[in-house]
Amino acid sequence: MGRKAKGTKGSEDRRPYRQGDVLLVPCDAGMEHGVEVKRDPVRGLVLAVGEATGHMHHIQAPVDAAALFDISPDKLDRLLEVRMPVTLYHDEHAPIGIDPGSYVVRRQREYTPQGLRTVED
Amino acid sequence: MGMIEELTPEQDAKLEGYYGKWLAIGLQTGPRDHSVIERALADVYKCGGLKPPKRFVWGGSPVEVARIVDKECGAGAGDPGHACYGTHDASWLGFYDFMRAEMGLAEETKELEGLTEAALAGISWFWPYEDVVYISELPTVVAQDQEGRLHAETGPAIGYSDGTAVWAWHGVQVPEDVIMHPENITVERVRDEANAEVRRVMLERFGQDRYIQELGLRPVHEDETGQLFRTEFKNDPEVLTMVRVVDTSTGRPYFLRVPPDMQTAKEAVAWTFDVPPQEYSPRAES
């Protein structure tokens, strides 16, 4: 917790999108971007990959429609900048249309008495 | 000679090598040629200013040897506190090996030469007496996880040729059947286990979601995001709190463990995404 999601420039709706174990949380467009994540030649922007299954949450869109950035040192949190409406795909989940705006890509996690564990589907 | 206050960078750089060397010595497994070990033991006696023992009595494991010592030398004589640990003395023998070879303290560590050589040769636990020495075989198996903790998923983590074994899961010693027959683990056994670490291993082997389900608990809270379940263990502040959610695409229910203090299902689901509950209301979900 602690990290606060603020309003977006692109959309009035501040509610997040969810696809399985990934949540797109609208955030401040002025947020520090970090290093841009390279596109996969086939899948486009890969938001997250399930370690066990290899299933990906990904966006296939023109280069100027969306971009992805690493914003935390452990590479878990990413920043997604959507400039034109795009679609988020996953092999096991229905596609979801994403409105323009800035989003933090949040992975689902699980509590353990020893620490945290990332959930992957 | 003055006190050594710190290592030179050269000495410091060599520490890692000694660590690896003595870790390997400590983790040796057998069997070993008895005549080699008996010669090494004779040297240990010599370093201590003693005559070599006349008799060498072997056993398959420290447990078996302790029994023999108890029988021959009196009850309590086989207590592990009276034994020398051979390869299992690696932690401190390694320290003096470094002092001898890298810090120029050959004279000061002379008495340990015998033990050091014996550990290198692969000597296991032994109980020294003036005329006789009781000695164990090395373990046949020592298994660890990537972090170096005792761990084996399909057999003993430490095993000896006489069948003596230690069963461990990521460094936690557990009963044999927790490793070999996890199907023997029941809800009641998990619930009633007094040792919190052993219980955590049992819970992991049994499945914490299955545990919550088979307890047949009523949810402590329920809303559109899922159901929240909570159960406590005896003598353990760690409460098991889990949220049951349904995958919107596949319809499959699944459980996620959340911090013990979660009060509502929504708070728990929001926590799994690291957002405050009031901000967790997806406009679209799949």
C-alpha cells in the first residue's frame, strides 16, 4: 500500500482494469517514467508473463498508441502509457479495451508468514 | 606478537576460498576406507601427545555408535556432547585453517593439525578413549535446497547406511511421513501440531486452500469480490486468513492468502493488488 494512484489525463474514469492477476491502476501522467520496455516482435507490449505457464498479458498496438516503462528497481511495477484506445490480451482471459491514460501495472501478490509472493496465472 | 585487528585486502579476498573448501569438507558423504580413517585418527592422538588407540570400533551412524559407547563405557557416555564431530567441526576447523595458512599462526594451531587432516580425510563423529576410539561412518546422503538449508522432497535430508535419517523441509526438521507420505497429513494433524515451523511445512504440503476448505468454516465476510476465511492455530500468533475468489474467465474458484488482519473480502482482494479498498472497483474485468 502507500503508493497512491491519482487521476488520469486521458479518462475521467479513475477505476482500474483487471485481467486475471494484473490490475491497471490509473495514475498521474507526470509520474517518473524510468526505462522504456522493449517491444516483443510478436506479442507487442508484454505487461506481465506467467512464470509457470508462459501466458502473457500483452497489447498489440502501433508504436505511437502505447508504451511501457519499468518504474521500480525490482521490475515488478510498470507504467503503461496509452495514447490511443488499445486492447489487452491474454490466452486465458477475454480481451479488454483500455482507454487512453497512464496506468501502473500491478501484479497480484499473496501473503506468506515469511514475506510476499507474486501470483502468476 | 600483537593482536590482529583486521585482515589485509589480500587475506580478506581469500576468505571465500576457505569458506568453499570447508563447506565441501563439512558436507562430505561416505563410505570411506576404514584404514585411511584409522591412520588419520592415530595422528589425532599423536597431535594430542597420546599413543594411538589399540582398538577401533565402528558403527553405521552417530546414533548407533552412541549406543555402543553407552553400553561399553557406561550410561550417558555416548551423549553427543562427549563426541568429536569430525567433518561436522568444519565451521571452527576452517577458521583455524585460515589462521594457520594465511595469518602465519602455524605454531599456535599445531595441535589442530591432526583434526584438520582427519576432517579432510572424511572422518565422521568419534568418541575418543585412551585405548579405544568409537567411530561412525559418514552420512551417505546430505541434501540441501538452493539456500544451503537441509531439504529433500523425496527422501531423507541426512541419511546413514544403518538407516538413521533426518527428514527436513527447507531447514525445518519434520517427521518422516511429512516428506514421504504427505497423504498422511490430515486437517486434525495440522491443527494440533504444537511446533509452528513444523505446522507451516505440513500446511504447505497439505495445501492451505485445501485446509481452509476441509475445515468447513463459514466465511467471516463476503461481498461481490469474494469470501474471507480466517482460522487460528494453538500457540501461534500467526492467523491464517484467506480470500476465496472466482476467476472471471474460467469460473474456477481459488484461494489467496492475505495478511491476518484483513476485515473484508474486498479489502483482501484490494490488498493482493496493493491498492486501497476504495480504489479497487474494476471498470472492466476478465
